[in-house]
Amino acid sequence: MNRTRAFLAALLLSAGVLTGCSAGEFTGIYDLPLPGGADLGQRPVRITVQFADLLDLVPQAAVKVNDVAVGRVESIRLGADGWTAEAVLAVNGDVSLPANAVARLRQSSLLGEKFVELAAPETAAAQDRLADGATIALERTNRNPEVEEVFGALSLLLNGGGIGQLQTINQELTKVMHGNESQIRSFLSNVDKLVTDLDSHRGEITEALDGLDQLSATLARRQQQISGALTDLTPGLRTLSDQRTSLVTMLRSLDRLSTVAVDTINKSRDDLVADLTALAPILRRLAEAGQSLPKSLELLPTFPFTDAALDGLKGDFMNLFASVTPAPGMPLPDPPLPLPVTGQAQGGPR
């Protein structure tokens, strides 16, 4: 009798399930609600979350806020772009989340199931409340590393990465340092001194960097003038390019001229040295003459009417006084001729 009742109850339960499934679209076992799931309330909201990679997230997975289950994953589909995965979440309508909420794909334990965590943004300010039908875009979603990924990276590091090279690195460092302790110690001392000097001049370094920043800002403000100057240089550079052959010819001619000039100077060097040697006594006598030479140059061009003769001018006449003395041994006339001791000569107008 008990077996008959159990069989009838199971039959009625199966009929009810099949009846409920026939009322809507039944796509598989994922459409069956899990016992002990989150309470969606009377007015649940649907939210679409875009992920670059959903890993092994499945429908009916939990949706949590602050580690409290507030909903479930209703469906998973491919995005319109053909690359993005989209998960449609059913969340209790009483849960308050900002419109710019973020979504993370997390794992309940080391080997546990995946679930979606919703949270307010940590850096940006919270916006209005997340509404029904909203979409959390791809730039506001991420996922935690998988255990398989961690072990894979660790395996790569241990088997073919840097761990196997640490022994080689250690051996090479030992070879470099062995016998060079004093040089390394001196090097480290110099580095310490350099760092100390840089630290003592950090004010000047900061001022230099500030000056460089001001220069960069000035150049940025004068970008148009600099661009104009560079544009104006273009015709000149084009002219130089067009006259390149002439410039090269001129430089080659100058090179030949310099060669000829150097050869000429080398060949005439002995004669030039002889001429300069011959001029040495003349230049020496001129140096010994000193102030006498300028004074004689003052007298010779005005002889016999020197500057001193100006004192004898009296009106339109000039008095000339001459004293004549015969040379020794010169015979005197007999009787001697009267010689005027003084005389007056008429001069011309001044």
C-alpha cells in the first residue's frame, strides 16, 4: 500500500513538472530551479552583463552582493558583436545598486562553483539606481584568475622559466665578484657619493626640471611661430639644394687655392725671412731715434719758416736777423768787407 502511494505521488509530481514545462519553453535541465536558491522577490529585475570570458559559468549560478545571494543567472548568450559573452541576471528588486555598478566573475572556493558578484564602483562616484533592463558594459566587468591558470604559470616558471636560470645567474655573479671585491666596494662607494651629491643638489635639479617644463610650455605656446619659421626655411633649403653643385665647386676651388697659397708661402719663406732680417737694423734705428723723429718731421716740411719763425712776424713784415761766422782758416778780404751784423728784410703778407 505504501509503495502504491509513493508511486502515485511520484507520478503526480512528474506530471506537474511536465505540465509546467509544456506551458513555456523548456530548453534543458538548466531551466529547472535549484532548491535553496536566492529569493527574487515579487518584482525581480533583469540585468545584462557583458564578459570577455565567462569561463565555465552556467545558468542558475548564483548572483551575490557582499557575499549574499540576491539572484541567479537566467541565461548565457553570445553578444551582437560575435565576440562578447552576455549573461542575463535575475536580481531581487529590493537590492540597491548604482547605475554604474561593476560585475566580477568569482569562485566560491578553490575548486568551487562560479558566481557573479555585483558591487558599487570603488573609484567613481555612485550614480542613480540600476534599473530593470540595464546593461553592465564590458569595461566594467572582469574575472579572477583561474586555479588552472595559476598552476600553468607556475609550471612554466619552474620548468622553462627563470627559476632554472637562477643557478647560472648566481654562478656568473660569483665569478664576476671573486677577486674584484675592492673594485666593487669602490664602485659602490662612488655610487653612494653620486647619490649623495644628487640628493644635495635636488633643489637645483628641481629648478632645472621646472625650467625645462617652462621651456616646453613656451615652445608649445609658440608652436605656430615655430611651424612658420620651419616652413619659411623650406625655400632657402631648396635653393641650397639647387646650388649644391656650385657650392661644392667653390669649396673645391678654395681647397686648391689654399694649396697654392701654402706652397707659395713655403717657397718664399727664405726670401721673406731675409727681407725681415734686413729690415731689423732700420727698425732698430727708428726705435732708437725715439722722439727726435717726430720733432724733425715737424721741422723739415716748414724749413726755413718753422713754427719758431712766427714770433718774428710784425704786421706785414718779418724781421730776419742773421749772424755769419767765417769758417776756420777761411781768408778774410783785405780790407775786410763790412758785414751787417743785423738786417731787416721785407716779407710778404701774412
